[in-house]
Amino acid sequence: MTISSAKLHKTLTRAAEKPASGVPSFALYGEAAEPGGEMLHIEEVQSRSRLYRWEIEPHVHHGLYQVLWLQQGTANLVLDEWRGEVSGPAAIVVPPRVVHGFRFAPGTDGLVLTLSARFLVEGDFQAVGEAFRALFAAPGVLRLNEDAASAERLSALFRELAAEFNLPASGDAPVVGWLARAVVWRLAQARAQGQQAPSERAHRHQALFTRFQLLVEQHFLEHWPIEKYASRLGLSTARLNRLVQAEGARSALDLVHERLTREACRRLIYVAAPAANLSAELGFEDPAYFSRFFKRRTGMSPHKYRQAHRSPEAA
């Protein structure tokens, strides 16, 4: 499947900015977006990466959920601090605000599906909302090399979705949305393979934990006290801690600090600004306190962490 030069030009019309984090942030759709473009978009890997010599530099999306379906070929990828190589068939899951970049082997075959936050609340998508949340709970790679049946089903769904998306006036048809929901459902099943279905009580528990995670994502840079998170959820602080501990974390505060540490690591790797500047962006009034916090969490000072994770090109 190919994309016309006019459509490719329109696809590549995107607003780019340098946010406070310093990591490039992109919106996939320009002002002249096609109908339905704000809800979902799909394109061939090669349609964009070939223009950049098969390399997509590390960047983030705000409010956009992305899945890269790698049908054939290989990709060296960055997901926050993680680096690795993936061969198809595989799905690479990228939630919002996760730094990601790719270096593809020339000729790599695959598709990139992007869903905006608006897609979560439009139409009847709530029916598979749990699958969506489970799929995008964390970045990761779903390797399907040893599951030929699942890989074949997912490949067929992705290809059919791309074909429908590229039809004239596809934004007015419900088929694109149906197929995107089917893709999300299948991917969530693949990710949860081997896990038992939760009970009704566990389902409510998971829903509360998900709401807490969303609040943390929205407010961790503001250094909310745990009491404020608990109040927003209608829980006592003790019950919030029990909720989080049941999910494997030590405490609610530890989960918040883990998210703050992950953001600090991300910025130290990708942003060249001095650590003192980054500490202010991360909500720390005192750079010395930030340095102590970071060392307590990682075992290294910000300066040593940055040196240890410096890319070979920058060395």
C-alpha cells in the first residue's frame, strides 16, 4: 500500500515544539487535518521513516497513544531509559509522554497506529475501555515470534484498518473505529495472556488504582501530598496505601516518587540543561534536595547518572 505525495505532505504537516522537558514533542495532525484525524491515524512505517533515512529521533507525544506494528524487519528502539532491538512480528506500545525513538533496518515493513485522548470518550469505546487501559498502562514490546496465530490475526486487522483509513471520506464511516477497537482488544489480550480474569472486587480495585495512576500522571510535578490524592479518590490515606501495596508497590508515596524519578532520569538523559535547572522544572525548590532525593532513589548523583547514560555519539 502506498500513500500519495499530497496525502503524505499533509500527513507530515505537524506542529513541533520544545516543551519544558526539552524533548521534542509532536502533534501528528496539522490544522488541515482530515475528518476523524483527531481520533485516530495509521500509516506505513516506511512512509515517514524512509524520509529520515529510517531513523526517528527520540521524541514524545502528549495525549497520544501509539502502537507500532512491526510486521517484518528489525528496529533498534528507545523507550524512556530502555534500549533494545526488536524483530517482527511484534507490537511496540507507547503511552503518552514516553520518550521513544526508532532506527529501522531499511525496508522494514510495519504500521504505526496513533489514537488521541478524544478516542477514549467518543462513541461506544467505553465497552473496551478496560482493554485500552490495560494495553497502555506502561510502555513495552509484545513479541509474537512464537505465536503465529496471534501475529496473523493482528497483521490482518492492522492491514484492514489501514486500507479502510485510506479510503475517501473514511472519517465519516464507523468501520475505522470498529477496526481500531478490535486491534486494541487483540493487543490487550496478547499482553494479558496467561493472566486470570479478575473478580468483580478485583475489577473495582483495579479501576481505583488506574484512577490513582492517572492523577499521579497529571500532578506528580506539583508534588501533591498523598492526602490530596486520597481525597480526590474519596479514600482515606491508609486505604490508598493498602490499594497501592496490593498492586505490588511499597506505598502510594513510593509510586509517586517512582514516577518523579523516572521523569528525572528521562530529562537527565535527553535534556542538556544543568541539573539545577532540571530540578526546578521537576518541582524542587532546592537543587541540593533534588540531588539527595535522586541519589537515594537511584544510588547515583544526577551528574553521575547523566555520565553513565551518555550516548556513544555524545561521548
